[in-house]
Amino acid sequence: MRVSDWRPVNTLPKISDPSSIIERLGGKQLYGDDPIVPIRELIQNSVDAIRARRFVDNRFSVGTDQKYPGKVSIEFKELPETNEVWIVVEDNGVGMSEKTITRSLLDFGASFWSSVAAAQLYPGLPSEKKFRPIGRFGIGFFSVFMYSDIVIVMSREFASATNVWNVLSFNHGVRGRGNLSVEGTPAEISNADASTRIKLRVRRDFMDSLLESADAYEVNDGESTHRNIERMLTTLVCALDVRVELRLFGETLTYLNEPLIYEKNADAVWDVLNISPEREEDTSLLEKQKYLFAPIREGDELYGYCGVSLTPYRSLALIKSVGGMGSQEAYYENSPVAGIAEYDTAAANRIPNKLVAPQHAIDAWGKDQIVRINQLKLTADEQESAWEHLGQLVDDIRPIFIVATSEGPLRLDELVENLRAEGGAILPAMGKSGETTAHLYARFPYVSHEFSLQMSDIKFSRFTVRIGEGTSLFFTVSQGKLKPNIKPGVYKNAWDTILNTLEDRNIPFELSLHSDYNVGTYASLDSPRHNLQNGAKIIGAVLEIRLK
């Protein structure tokens, strides 16, 4: 082909069925069946609009009439004549002009706040460092069609006439055409400063799903399921710097939050977490956990109000907030903290990823946690959970380090003394070793999936250290000797804390792996089902630390 035969071709992506794409990427394919999503996304848009107005409207700025001006109102309504359920979300943010409501709002996949239109309408706002909108992907609004076919958007730009409103109606879901009209003040607008009001007619399956989700927030006080919905929404908005109010089916108006909870105290955070002891013995643990609650901050910037979790397998309660919009952590999920904290998100479905706070803010909070932990009388298990969790966030857990051994729980100095006296120790381990590398796990000999050995089950043949079930141990193998792959000066877990401490104190040691070692004898009740009798030898792989 000659060069003269070439001609340009439009290779920009083409979408022949945009409604289908929106349904797939803006609905249940992205968010799942979570009924809180459309409510969350509408509140999020309202909050962004209010935060924007604080920057562009001098009469609405922070510190004028109130520290955090702006309000979001949520209402659930049932029409008695039709039994239809409607959800209404109203705010007094910047509002939307006719151009914004017909273009930017419906521009799927493009965030208004980072657009040219926003820069033209509100010069300087997109580049304002302190303006951090929650919405980033331009998808959230379309989640309303997950459970609703009829959606009515009423809005006016905050600086425009109060009696001229843009009304955009969808009567057949995302696949139907929207109808735009310009009207006088809608009769249902009672707040003179209101700028946007969105109404959804939701299907019965939505309410069923919402009530089912709300059951997880049951308050056990004999009240109606409406109370559970209130608790769920309280969790959702608790970390916002914008006040949110709720009216459920004609009931009394309720304030769901008091901006900003990170400026409050441990009692306020505790109330939002709605923690209640499952057993009487939990009371002491809860009191200790609450004592650890403290803000994570850098100057005036607040990133959370939480404490190191004192439970090994689950956080007592954690609300992960993204831009102030919170989600309750499942009780079975392990987390290094309990409380409320800000997280970033790496995906459009807004699943929390990692703590937003800069590392030096986490380090400062971690030092305070160490002081608080040392002021408490923790059990050995609580102390171990504390340093294991804190080590996930900071580099030095030595001041609170305690480890389980055959001589009982030992602090770092006590451990070093015992290592000196015994000439070393063994660490039960499982894994494999090759010619050049080794990857082991700190673990007692395996019995079965339903029965695992504990320190108290064994009479050890020599001084033994348990450094955390399942802790990964990596080595380089050179001339038959193991060299641990750890970073000097880091004390994040038991393994690097012990070995780096020996290095720091100029105590020479060597490591070796033994595959069939006499760990000790079984010292608990007979278990015929598992072929274990009291006094039986426990043979397994161990990692040996031998002081030179």
C-alpha cells in the first residue's frame, strides 16, 4: 500500500447501547445487591455540593453562623392511597443549573468536580487542596436506578432566583428519556435555602433488602425495625462534617450525626459504634478498648478516632469511612484498629483500601497508643494482640512487646535473658526449604483441621518461643546456613523484633532448621480420635536459634 492511500479513521470507542453499559457498570454489577448504595451515593453527592458551597459562597463559609454549615435531609415516605414508598434526599449545596443537570449529572464516568465545566462555573474550586469531593468516578448517581424506575431531580443553582427550578424526571428508569422542565418553587420545598431535592420511587424488594441489611444493626431495645434503619444510616454518615437529618415514615425528625465526630471524644465514638458485650467477661475488655481511643491527626487535619484492637481474630467494632461515608466492618474481620477511621478507595465501588492518614500522623498516634497500653493491665493475649496489630501500622513495637514461651509470657528484655541462659531456643515451624531460599510459617505440629496444639498442651523438651501462629518467615540459604530476610532497625513483628534486638545488642547467633525434632510431650487430656495420649512425643519441624 502506498502512503498516499492511507486515510485517518476515527478509532474513538463507540457505545451503541449506553443504557446497557450504565446498567452494568452503574448498578448491581458494580455494587452488588447492597440496598444502602443508592442512598449513600445521593448523600455523597449532597455532601460534595455542600462542601463546594462553603468555598464559593462567602455567606455560607465555615465559621459564619456555624462551624459546619449545610444540611442533608433524608425522608422515607409511604403514600397511603397507593402504598408506594418514596425516598427523598434534599440539600442546600451549590445546586445545579439547567446545563449542569442535563449534561454533567448525566455524563456517565466523568466526575463533575474535576471537569472543565466545574472550573468554569466555580473558578479555582477544582484546584483547591482542601476541597476533597467524595465522588470521583461520575457513576454514583446512576445507582439510583438499581431499585427505582421513577426518579425526579429538582435543583437550582444556589445563587440563582429562588423561584426558578430545573426539574428532570425519569419515568421509565435509565432506558427511558428524561423530561426537563423549568418551574416555580415546587410545593414540597419548605426550606428557603434548599438547592437540590431528589425523589425515588423504590420497589418493595428494595425495602425488603434494606430491612434485611438493617437487621445487622439491631439495637435489641424492643423498638421497631425503623430503629435499625436509623442505626444503619447513622453508621453511614457518622464521620461527615455535614449534618444529616432523617424522617422515617412520618415519625419524629432525627439528627443522625453531629459534625465532626473526630473532634468529639471517646464516649461519642463509642455510642456510634453501638458496642454491647456478648458475654459478661467482655466488659473488662471493652473498658480497656475504649481507653485506647484517641484521634489520629496532623495539626488541624483529623483522620480518625480509634485505638489498637485488643482482640486477635476480629475487631470489636470498626467503621471504615471514605470521605466521611462510613461502612461497618463485619465482626469476624480482623483489623489492626477499632473505632472510626478514614480510608482511601482504589475502585469505583468505594470499597475501603487503606488508612488515609500520612505515616508520620500514624506514628505519632502509635506513640500515644504505646503510652496508653502500658497504663493498662492487659492479659497476655490482649498484650500480644496489641503489638501484633500496632506492628501493622508502625515500625517499632518493642515497648509493648510480649511473647508466649515455654516459661510463660516474657517481655523483650526477659526473653533475651532467657535466650542467654538457655543458649538459644526452638520455634515450632512448618514450610519448606530449598537450595537457596526457605519459606516457613511459625506453627505447632499439625494435628487436624479441628484440633490444634497450644502452648499449654505441651511439656517442652527445651526453651521454646511461639512468635505468632502463621507468621511468615523468609530466609536466604547460603552454605547450608539460614540468613533471615529482615530489614535492620524495623521491629514490626515478633520475628524481626527478636532478631534485630540480638543484632543491636551484639549477641551473635545462628539459625538452623530441623525437620523431625522432639518438641516435647503431650501434656493434656487423651484424645483417641486424634491418636493423642498424655505423655506422647510431639515430633515436628522447628527453627533453632543458637547463641554463639
